[in-house]
Amino acid sequence: MMAALLMATATLLLCLWPFIGRSGPGYAPAFALAAGTVLAVGAVETGARRLDARGLALLAAIAALDSALRAAFPIGFGGFSPFFLLVLCAGYALGPAFGFMAGAFAMLASDVALGALGTYLPFQLLAAGWTGAVAGLAGRALGQRGAAPRLPGLIALAAVGAVMGYLFGALTDIQDWTTFYRGAAGFGWVPGLDPLTALRRFGGFYAATSFVYDSFRAAGNAVLVLAVGAPVIAALGRFGSRLQFEVETP
């Protein structure tokens, strides 16, 4: 519950300000908020004994593999990148908090490896984190966390991948909309907009600049999960079972 509250609060603080007509926090505070949230979620999970050295090692391995995937496909195919497969599967197999950390750490590590550190990074961290977290919520709702997925679970995860493909794009577009398209006629952001006008303008901006691009990401996420998600989730689930222990008293 505490981890979910931290994730939700940070996302609202970072992403809602343009829709109430306020100016943004600037890069340094935004990055501090996003990175601090990831660290705080890790601290909560460590304090609750749901994350230990083995879990951190798995997070590092996922981040390294995703960095290699982004390096191999730096542009991707349209908006699609295989980066999100491990994030989705990790969340589904190991839970929302782990999925959030897996997405955020993998995004940060791959951006550092590619030298792609820009003003969009705080939005990327939270958006990638939420991709893993929502996958974790799906696994928890279906009662399949840590288990080899059945077909309904794979279909649900593929649907999550598709939806989050669009949502990832929308969240990361906020920075472009409020910076590079600030004041653009018809759909640019300007300070003082009322919420409905801001939403209408952002919808027009997203449809014109990102919807088609993000459709490749959404479709690619779904296809990749259906194609190879089952063995990846099964492997992560087996590893995750070794991260947990129960103390039984005679």
C-alpha cells in the first residue's frame, strides 16, 4: 500500500501540473522526484523484507538485458522496442512494486548506456515503472503471480502491454507538449489553461504527433508477450520463488 501511494503521488505531482494551468517544476526537481520515488519504493520493499540482495541482483540483470536490447534496437520499429517485454513479464511474475522498480531501473540504465539523458528522463522513469506496476496488478488480480501463465493470463498481459504502450507515450509526451510546443496554435500548452481546455489541446497534440507512432509500440508489446511471454514469466517466477521464504514454527 505504501509503495502504491508513493508511485501514485509522484506521478500526479509530475504529470498533472500542465492540466491545472501551472508551470512545471524544472528538470532538477522533476528528476529528484522521479528518482527519489524509485529509491523510496525500494526502501519500503527492503524494509518489508520483500527485496534483498538477490532481488537487487535480479533488478540489475533486467536492467542490463534491457540496456542491451535498447542498444541493439536504438530506434526500434516505429515506436516499438523489445525493451518492454522484460518489464511487463517481471511485473506480472513478481508483483507491482518489483515491476515498477524493474521498469524504472531498466529505463535509467539504458538511457545512461545510450547517452540519452534529456529533460524527458523523469517522465520516462515513472512511465516505464508504471508499465511494470500495472502488469503486476494484472498478475495479482488473476492470482497468477509467480506461476507459469495460462492463456487468459497471457491475453491479459498482452492487453496491458498494448494499453501501456499508449500510456507510456502519453506520459512522456507531456514534456514535449509543454516545452517544444509551448504556445503552438491550436494544441500547444500555455500557462493558465483551464483543465478541460488543457485536456482538449493535449488530446489534439497526441493524436497529431504520437498516436500512430505509439500504435507500433502497443501492438509490438502485445505480439511479443503472446509470442514469448510464457517462458520468460515462468523463468522469472522460478527465480522469484527463491527470493521468498517462510519461517515455520513447530
